Amino acid sequence: MGFADLHIHSIASDGTATIAAILHHASMQTDLDVIAITDHDQLDSSLRACELAAHTRITAIPGMEISTRDGHLLALFLQTSVPAGLSFVETAERVRLVGGFPVAAHPLDPLAKSIGGKRLRQIAGRYPGLLAGIEVDNGSQLDLRRNAASQLLRWDTGLPGLGCSDAHTLSAIGNTRTAFAGASAEDLRQALTAGTLVPLPTHRPPHFIRHYILHLILRYGLGIIDDVNGPRRK
């Protein structure tokens, strides 16, 4: 059984850690097998992570979080960037066209740019097989009870569920994960294709929100980021 965290942000978008720090932390401080750095509307950081991961214990797959007109869409195993600003359906179709797997990110979250339940049900019914899954456990939700509503949406749509940390800080990586048969990136690809993923519940410490806010303040207020050698000024 392998474990993956497929929604992580670096300083290339709104995260607080470098790519090297993320890979080091995931490799040394978690039992994850596969990760995806999915920065907003750009693929370069994820492709760089795939290169650097060759020197660590873990595997990184390419991906990005795309801003569509209907909400954010995760694109996994993506080798070619897909532009922001298109409809949710057109974005997912383009992701599929280049061999990627489109996943609805943090649906129903009122604090993030998320697709609504009604629209997602329409898309799942009208375009069967278009989406590879739905993020049903998001570890960065302020109120984790919202994940329960996403679980119900998963059953309504018949879509496979994923668990992802949506980490913006190092300590959040792996607090939510997806289990799959095997342990390699190819095993994960097969699980995405077959829809045999198992989202695991979020486990995070009580101080998570305070720690999260502090790191955002350090980055955006003081320009301090997390690197493999410890926090430093950007």
C-alpha cells in the first residue's frame, strides 16, 4: 500500500517553502511515497520537483492547480501547462487531451475558489469519465466538517475520492493523504485510471491553524521562507 499527497504549494505560488525543502521534508519526515507540487496556474515548479526528487526517497509527479471560471481544478500527471480562465469543463478536457487527470479541488469551500455542488453534479452527469476524482478530504480546511459534505458529493456523483493536504507549510504535508495499491508513480497512475483510490481522514495537531497563519505572516509580512537549511529571508 502506497501513500500520496497530491496537493502541495511551494513559494512558486502561495506556499511558504522552497521545492527543495518540500522534497526534503516529505522524504525525511513523512511516510509518503508520492507527492505532487501543484502551484497555481504554472507547471514549472512541479516539473523541477520531479527532477530534484530523483535524489530523494520519494517520487514527485507533475501537476498544477488551475483557476477555471467555475473553481479550482487539480491536474495530475500533467506534462504540458493548461491555461487559466477557461470553463471547468474545457479545462478538464484539455487536461485529459494531454494525458493528465483532472480532479475537482476542495469543492464547496466558501473561502477558496471552488466549484459548487450543483455544477459538479451537472458535469459528472453530463460528462461521465471526464473527471478522475474529487478532493473529499482537504487538510487545509478551516472547518474540517466541510469535508463531510464533500464526501456526500462524492457519493452523489460517483466520482473517486482523494485525500490531499493542500499544504502551504511544511508541517501540513501528509496530514491528509490518498492510499493506493503499490507504491510507485505508475501504480498511482493505474489507480487514478481505475478509480481505486482511498482517501484517508485528516490528522493534524490542535495548533495547526495558528502555525499556518504564523507562516503566512512570516512569508508575506517579513519575506521569510522555509528552506532545507531552515527559515531564511526571501
